[in-house]
Amino acid sequence: MNRCVMCESSNIKESTARYAVHVGERAISTRLPAVQCGDCGESIVEGSAMETFEREVARLVATSGNIDGPTFKYLRKFLGLRAKELATKLGVTPETVSRWENGERDVDRLAWFALAMLVLDGPHATGVLEASLHPTTLPSTLPAKVA
């Protein structure tokens, strides 16, 4: 970046900027590499640094054991799932997901676990969850493996 996006100044220097992710009422923050305008003070953090930090926060939330509405909602949003999509994957109604996220009902531990596993193990966990919605017949035999 050669010029400030706000004031067009070329007085740009390497810096860091505070960046926070909110999980319900909790804020988890860090300082990320950034560039800063020496004239207007505008800071810009590289998108990949933010994504890496957000992925680490999601991993921490998924392994924290804090099973509550705000952590459930954070993990769902981190995965980019709409409440209706997640409800379908979990075999519950969208209203149930809403009640969990808003604290009207305790979050089902297995639903929270499934969501955490989607964060931690992405494609593998998604495949298992999808398969549970559309089971197939198990084969009666498997080919012998050659050693």
C-alpha cells in the first residue's frame, strides 16, 4: 500500500493495530501487523492476519468447554452457516437453534459438540454429519487389503 485509503497521504509506516473478536459479552483481542497513515492515523490490517486470528479464536472456543448460547452462535457464524442450515444439519428446528443461542434453553451438548467438531475438523466432520441425514446401507463384505 503506497497511499492512505482515507486521506491519500503517502506517509505510510509499518505498525500494529488492536483487533478484537466478540464471543457474546466476551472480547478476545490481540495486536496484528498493520500499516498506519502518519497523517490521519488510519490503520489497515491485512485480511489474512485477521482470518488467522479468527480461526485461532474459533479453535479456542471449540476446545474451551464453554457450552452456552454465545459460543454456539459464534461457532455457527464462524462457519458461515445460517441458523436454518445448521438446524437442518442437526435435525432440529430453526426455533431450537434460536432458543439455544438466545439462552432460552440450554444448548444441547451433542449439538454443541457437533458444531465444535465442524470447526476443528471441517470437511471430515461435515461428511459425517451429512451422512447421518442420508444413511446408506453398509456393505456385507470388504475387499481384502494386500499387505
